Amino acid sequence: MQKRPFVTKQQLDEIVKKYPTPFHLYDEKGIRANVRALQKAFSWNKGFKEYFAVKATPNPYIIKILHEMGCGCDCSSLTELMLSDALGIRGEEVMFSSNATPAKEYVFANRIGALINLDDITHIDFLEKLVGIPETISCRYNPGGVFQISNSIMDNPGDAKYGFTKEQLFEGFRILKEKGAKRFGIHAFLASNTVTNEYYPVLAKTLFETAVELKEQTGVQVSFINLSGGVGIPYRPDQEPNDIYAIGEGVRKVYEEVLVPAGMGDVAIYTELGRFMLGPYGCLVTTAIHEKHTYKEYIGCDACAVNLMRPAMYGAYHHITVMGKEDAPCDHKYDITGSLCENNDKFAIDRMLPKIEIGDLLVIHDTGAHGYSMGYNYNGKLRSAEVLLKEDGSTQLIRRAETPRDYFATFDCFPILKDLDYERVDI
């Protein structure tokens, strides 16, 4: 089975004339359509809001598109908060969820009025000493054990470093109430990249029942429940994608079964999706620059794990299209590699693809989230550009590629490197 890229060979031939490979390309039309679908799926909830997980794709142009459509920002670091603030996204349009949080990050989050989501009961005193307890506060819940859907184990929250235990959550809410908090939220993230319509409804039931218990035992009225992320995408072409409308309807049914009878029919539902929002609407474009015939057949690309580390880090599958050969038979077995001094620098292993010629453009699918953002500079490799394919078919550079000057910029404390001749490397 094959996936079709959101860009054609003809379009890409023109784009690479302007932007040399490798680069990440994003599909504005697809992004906007996906936001509309999510919002429609949860339109039954008056307070619904998507807080886009900035960590997934921290690009101001992308975030601005999402904000125009009503999305807020889920931030987990100082720089993500600063990025949101610079875009004019602040106040309750920002959810700050972090762990082992440095003091200055809480101070800045409070300064811009972000909704603070505490990760641990000890952070209550830590936050109070820094900035006081805000009137609106959220706590991250970790029920422990394993998280199951039907007979399938989805993940193991008990091994995760995040969140309050149930006992800590109830005690924490009592303390926060005593310290003056008036509006409360619950947040939980129990499984990553689930490709099942059941995940959100099952998670929602757990959180809804916990919210009812909190009301009964502590008198705390939960105002919002954040289902966080975890709704995944089908990286493999034979996977059935999630149906966001079925997911929204599943959450609605549980909402009406649990919250409405408890007099909590005004609770707002929040999400903080990243992969689902952007993953399929980005790709890594790279050129085949070498071929090698040893014990295996290799195709060497001008991209490497610096540009997309998921295959090297997790053994993750990313589909690959050889542009212009979409319908050609996949009768050649290749390892598709980068140039790092690491043997795991491979985008594909023993992948059946059409015959690849030097100069062919390869599209590596589903890099719109956790693609560029997980990049690094090992071997002194430089991070690529990011390009937006706009709705009208034109393109816009939304992040330039790094240069050697960028790589050496933080060595400004070492005088000898100030005189490097950067022009010598231009070809």
C-alpha cells in the first residue's frame, strides 16, 4: 500500500529550485481543514478549546495559523512561553504544563497569565513562594498502574514521571482551595500516539469520574478537564486513521453519562494535541545523492537523523515516496540513510521501493510534528529550513536553514573562532 504526498512532483520540482533540500514542508490547506474537523467534533461542548502542543512544531507561522482558527498554546518551557507571548497569545489562551519546573518558568507563566498545570503536590508550596497561588489552577493526574483499552495495554502510567497520585490529587485540591484558588482543572496524559477511537472516551471517563469524586469529597468544583494529547496518526499506510468525529461523540456520551447527572454539565473540555494536529501535514523532502552496493543496497540522502530522529531514536516507521515514481513497482530493497557517524541513521531498513536514481526527490511522510522540533547538531550537522505550502499553491520560507555561522555563534566566548571564514564553505 502507498501513501500519497500532499504535494505533486511538478510542484516539488519548482519548490526545490527556490529552496535546496533537505527541508520540511507543511500543508496549510490540510492543517486548516483538520482544525475545523476537530472543532466540529467537539462543538457540543461550549467551552471546548484546543491548546496546540507547541513542542510538536514550534514555528511561529504555524502557531499563528492555528491561533487564527481559535487554538491556544500548550507550553512546557520558558522559550515556548516566550514564543506564545511574542505572538500575542497569553492569558488563558496558554496552558503551561511542565515537570521539574525551574522557578523562572513559573514566574514568566504567571506574568503572562497562563493557566498553570502543576505536575506534583510539592509544586504547590514552590509556586506559592514564587508568585502566590492563582485563582485558576490545574493539576496533572496520574492514576498509576497500566492503562488498558479492552484487553490491550496502551501504556504504563505507573512508570511515568508525570503527575499526582489520586491521594495527592485530592489532598492537593484541598490545599489549593484553602490557599484561595477558585477555579480548578484536571489534566492527564496516559498513552502516546494511540490509533484507536476509544482512547479519548476511556480517558475522559476516568477523569470525569475523578472530577465527580473531587466535588463530593472536597467541595472543589472542576471548571475544565484537559484530555491532553495521545490521539495519534497512522504512520503506516495499512493503518486505519482515527475518526475525530467518532472520538468527539464518544467523549460526549461519557460526559452525559457521568458529568451531567452530577450537575457538572458546564465543565469545559480542553485538548492539547500536537501529532494529530500537524503530523500528516508535514513532510521531509530530501535528495538521493549517493548509492552504495555492499552487503546491502543503500541510498544516501542529503537529510539525516538531525532532520528527523524518530526512526533512529524509536525505530519508528515513516513512509517514503520516490517522487515521480508513485505508481512504479516497489521491486528494489533499500536502506535509506543519512550521513551521520551512527549506524542507526536510517530512515528505512529493508524497504521495498521503486528503483532510485541519483537526484531523485524523496518525500518522507508524517514529519509535521516531532520532526524538525527534535532536531540536533550532532556531527556538526545543520538543521534544515521549514517551508509552508500555502492554500493558493505558493510557498513561504518560515524558517531558514542553519549556517555554520549559527553553529559557531555560541562560541563567542572563544576569540579564535570569531575570525572563521564562513564564505569559504559556499559552493
